[in-house]
Amino acid sequence: MGTEEVKLYGITLSPFVLRVEWALKLKHIEYEYVTEDLKNKSPQLLQYNPVEKKVPVLVHNGKPICESTLILEYIHEVWKNGCPLLPSDPHQKAVARFWSKFAEEKCLYSSFAVMSNVGEELKKAVEEFRHNLKTLEGYLEGKKFFGGDMIGMVDIVAGWIPCWVGMIEGLVSMTIVDEEYLPRIKAWIHDILELDLVKQTMPPLDKVEAHMRAIRETVLAAKSVSTLN
């Protein structure tokens, strides 16, 4: 497409930014990574995403695209080189979009519930999270990755699971993904983590774990105060 300017505004510890990085690298797109400080947001970020004021933001030739899943769709549509993120067949494409949405709305949000609870509520949250992962696992049947032999949109959107679920298990001292109940998800996690793409872009796990621990402690403290009130 000739000379292009591609910038990605993000933060190192965000799984939403990480998924955009994976897509850009799969498409062999050269880009500039602009690190943001969310406590002191740059004028550029506020200009490019004035509504939600958050990352990631992809800026392509001066034009911003916000929201990670929309950015992935944009990357797939604009750049035809490299690995396709979605199938070419319309039905398969719709199915992939459905499971991407499921991974985002069901699995991700149920993981938030796990991070936000203790005791019996935690057990219920873990059960729901495992149930959602079991449902997602059905789309893996007969495949190495959700995209087939190569990773695709669903793998990228659900890519926070291999990177973060082990830390969630450690924080709540409960097993979420085991080989008996979620054998295909377990194997998929292993295969994702073995990809050079993932190894090269993985943020410092000690910092991620500390960040997640701080989030959990903040949420639990807020819930405790609201209960007392």
C-alpha cells in the first residue's frame, strides 16, 4: 500500500493492546509503539479517542481506530499480506466472529467475576468461568488452534487466556483449566504459549501478576466497604 504510517498507542500490561500487537505482527506490518501513561494521558490519546480515552488506539495514516476487536477487523480488511485473521468463506467468517464475541463477552467477563470475589461467590464464579471455557472448547474440536493450523481472530481475542489464566488461578488459589475437564483448552494454551509471536511479545509476567493482584485487592476492598455501609 505504499508508504504508510502506523502507530499503536498502548500500555505494556494490557491484554487488549497485546492482541493488536499480535495481529500487526501476523500481517508483517511495521508500526511505532507509543507507550501511554494512563494516569497522565497524552494529548494525542485524548485527541484520537476522546470518547473513552483509553488504549489501544491504532492510528493509520493519521486516522484513529479505537476498541481492540474493531482494530482487529480493520487490520484484517486493510492488509491482505501475512496471515488472514478471518476465514474467506462468509459462513466460517460469521462463525469466527460469533466465537470471538463469546470469548470477549462470556469468558472474559466471567474471569472478572473470579477476580472480584471470595468464598462461595468465588466458587460460583469459577464454576461459571469453567462452564464458559467448556462451551468455547467445542469450537476447538479437531483443530490445533481456533483458526485451524494457524491462529486467527478467535485465538487472538481469546489470547489473554493462555497468558493470564495461570496467574488468576494463583491469585484465587483455585484450578480453572485442568486436563480432565478442559483437555482441548489445556492443549491450546500450551500451543499458544509455544508460538514465537507470543514469546516475543509477552509482557514481564511478574509485573502483570503484581498489577492483577493490585486490581483484585482494590476491588475486594471496595466491596468490603460497600458491605459495611
